[in-house]
Amino acid sequence: MQYEKLTTKFEEIIIELSYNCNLSCIMCGFGKDVNPFNKNKFMSFAKFRSILKQIGRNAKTIRLNGRGESTIHPDFVEILNYTKVHYPEVSINLFSNLSFNNMRILDALINNNVQLFISMDSPIAVELSEIRKGANFRFIKENIERLTNLTNRPFIIFTIQENNIHRIYDIGSFSYNNNCHILYNTIRKDEGIEPFIKMVTDNKHSITNQFLEVRKLYSGSNLQLLYPDQLAGIQLKVSQATQTHGTMECCPALYKELCIFYDGTVTPCNMFNPYVYGNIFKKSLGDIWSGHERLDFITFHKNYYYCKNCANLGL
């Protein structure tokens, strides 16, 4: 079978190593309570290598995570080392809850110069465990402290929701004191978003002031601070906000990235949009990229339910 050669140079390709997770976050539909563990929800090392053969020379960055937690993959360290050895020019990103006590994993992240994005929704232990059920605050904090000498500083990823909207400044302070960048994300729901919308509406002044105080904290540092221009469609009048893809006329991610699920399903972006372009184990990525499923989606994506008020900040 003749496949179309892939010529596109991607900014980032996301490869979901694990659809299993070690936590059950209250705002997530993929946690272990609603998505029970199954060893078949790990991408095999062999399939990962076959994907890298297609995309390794065409991606600036490879992100090694998806809807689950990649560090629980039985071959995670080997996958990480293989990627860096065979594709040394590629940057590696990883979103992780960092809730583990395993120096082998931590050393591999450091030695392979991985750009870390650490999901942490409160700097208070009891609050974090209520939001991210199963998280070990001590492990997370100690792992962050062990990253002191990491040159490419980690990002703290804070998902704004009803339970932590009062902690915007506090997590900013925690992040700054640990010499970390910070990115404020927000929840998305297909149903039941109304209480969050009301809370944002009622607390717009407090939210804005907290962002401004974090901005003062980060002012003059070399650390990045990213917060959105809207939450669930409610515009925030705050200076230096990052424009979310949801407020753009056309999503730029559709032209520079792809997400590949553990089973080979190819989807549009790092927000785990469920729209399907194809399957990389059935078609080449070149064929999928130029296929009608993707091209059609580009024309109507702004009317697609999942893209409404998208909180993607471009990282």
C-alpha cells in the first residue's frame, strides 16, 4: 500500500502512553474510579517505537502523556530513554501529577531534560487530596524540591474550578517560591457547568485581583506566568492575559499538532478533543493529515461543541 509521505513539521505531537491513571480527580472523566485500570490501556513499547518512526523527524516536541498518568506505564523510563537516544534533537514534554515516590523515574526525567508540567490544584495538602483523590501531597512537594537544579524550570498547572478559585494567588506564591513557571487552566464540562459559571461571575473581581497580585509577584523574574482571557466563556478584564484558542477565529493548534491515543486513534489537539481523524495503526500519519476527516474538521471546528470556550493557552 502506498502512503502519502508526511512532510509537515509539527510544533508538538502528543502520544498517550497510558489511559490508566493513579488518581481520581473530581473534575476529570478519565480517573481510575470511572475508568478502571486495565493493562491493555497502556500503549506497548513496540507500538510507541513504530509511531516514532513516522513522526520522530517531523516534530519539534513530543509530549509523552494523554488522558492517564504516563509515569505508571511499566516501560516509562525505557520509553523516555529510547526517545532521547534515538531522537536527541526532539524536546520532550510531560504533564504529570508527580504523585510518586520513585527516584528512578525522577532521575530519568532530570537526565533526559524533560520539560515538566506538574498538575497541582492547591498548595494545601487537604484541599489537594479532596480535588485529586489519591494524590500524595508530600511526594509531590518533595519531588518538586528535588528538581531544584533542573535548568528548564517546571510549570505548575493549576486547573481553576469551584473548589480552588480562592487559591489562585496562593498557588502562584507556591510556584514562585519553588522557582517554577505557572499556567492557569480551567475545567470544561459538557453538562453541569452552570455552578462554575455562576461562581466565576460572582467572583470576577477577586479572580482578577488574584491574577494581578501573581503578576506583581512574577514581575522582573525569568519565570513565565500564563492566565486565560476567559473562564467558561466569561471574559476577564485583566491585563497581560493570554488569549485562549476559544476566543480566536481559527484554532492554530489544528495546523501544528496532533494527539495520538494509546490505541492509535488520532485526534486534533492537546485538549483531548474526541473528534477522530483516523488511526495511525491503520493509516499513515501523512494520509490522516491530508484526509477529509481532518480537512472537514478545520472548516467547522468553531461550531463543534468541544471547541466552545476552549481554554488552550498554546502550551
